[in-house]
Amino acid sequence: MKKKIFLALNFAFAAALLALILYSFDFHALLAQLSSANPLFLLLAIAFYLAAHLLQGVRYKLLLPSFSFLSVFSSHMKAMLASDATPGRIGYSFFIFDMRKNGLRGGKAAKVLGVSLASDFIVRGLLALLGVFLFSQDFGQVGLVVLGFSVLAMALLFFRIRFFDYLLSKLPYYGKRLKGAYDSVFKQKTTLPQLGSSIAMSVIGAVLRGFEWLLILNAVGLNAGVLELIVISALLTALSFVPLSISGFGLQEGGGILLFTLFLGFSVPQAAGAVLLVRFVDVFADLLVGGWFFALQSKTARKKPK
């Protein structure tokens, strides 16, 4: 019951925030912006988005060499689809459960997922620091915070911190389970070359996402520098992990409108059209590929003898 109330509040918050954003400008101008989108550029944007996720599959394959690329990539894309419908993208934890079905130990799955996410956020923090030279000093403050938490998260995965262990055990309801999961992480091994390659892939993935955003802007007749879009896309993607709404819905769009208007000089309808198209492209691609893997899994399960 509490979970249903929490989800309902998240939906309500997202809807209210988006309504506030849309109410603040000309809705007809937004529709005109969206209706003029070039479908070829949108298809290319989807291709770049999926290329970034194929790279994520390669990363998981390197971290889990005993598993096939297809198994880790399918689990990743199904988890991406689940994350699109959950607060703070918590649904991405489906990756752990799905890989456990494939025979991966829970502790190893948690550590691999943690290394991947921490690598991404370290790169986002560094990109935010780069934003100091591109936009303003405010980006530097954001970058230091993101980078600091990312380094802390990485440290928690590689160095057993007793105080953190103790704090987990004191959490209500799930404290003992979380402590057990944290303990199991240290039974797994992740080498420094694997960690280095993970961070390198986060950089390449950020570049691919920057080009995705560039193509989406081109689809509606807008343009910007690739470097600026790499920085902005990395920061706005991080907002989708804030557990105030479903996959950051409303927060990411509001932040995008603010950054596009302040630093790129777009009008509000132009900025709104662009960020809504980004959301559409990402969810559509997740639904297309993740949905296909879910359907394939369901079909395979029905064929198994009872």
C-alpha cells in the first residue's frame, strides 16, 4: 500500500511540474515546433542512443566475461525500460534480478552495476567541471558535488567501510538485507583494467549521447556545439535519477528548458520542444528494444515444457 501511495505521489508531482512548465509558455508554439521535426534526424538520434547502450552491453561483457553479450545486453535494455516507469529510475535494479536468473550471483551483479553507475557519474562530474569553461562557475559547483559523491560510491565498492556497514544494518525494514548485499560485494573481484575501461566507456557513451541530442536539435531546426551538448546531456540525464518523479519526468525537462534558454539562447518553446523530443526518443528506443526482449522472454517461457 505504501509503495502504491509513493508511486501515486510521484506521478502527481511529475504531472504538476510538467503542467507548470507547459503553462508558462505558448502551447501552440510548442506543437508547431514538434510537428516540424525531421523524422530522418530523429531516426539517426535513436541510432546514436542505441549505440550508447550497445556500448553499455560491451562494458557489462568485459566486467562479466563468462556471460554472452546478448544476455547482458538484453538484461540491460529490459532494465532500462523498467527504469523509465519508476521513481529515480530505481527499476534499473531489474538488471540484478534478471542476471541472477541467468546464474550470476547477486553480489557480483550488484558490484558490476555499481561500478558502471559510479563510472558514469564520475564522468558526469568531470563534464560539469568542464562546463565552468563553457558556461558559468555554477557548473563547477555541481560538478564537484557529483564528482565527490561518485568517488565516494566507487570507494564503497572497493574498500569495506565499517561505519557504512553499521549504518546499513540500522536502517528499518531492509537494513539486514542491505548489509548482507554490501558484504557480498567484497567477495567479488573487479580489476583496475576493468575499472579503467568502464570509465573510458562512460566517456564514449557521453559523447554518443551528445551527438544524439545534436541530431534531435537538428530535427527541429536548432543547432549547438557538440561539446556543450555533451555537458548538458550528461547533467540532465543525472536529474532522471532524482526520486521525486517517474524517471525524473518534469525535472529533466524543466532543467533542460532552463539550460537551453540561459546558455544556448533558445526560446522557451524551442527548448521545450527539444527536451520533450529527447524524452520521446529515449523512451521509444527503450520500448522498442527492451519491449522486444521482454516479449522474446515471454515467448521462450511459454515454449518450455511444464
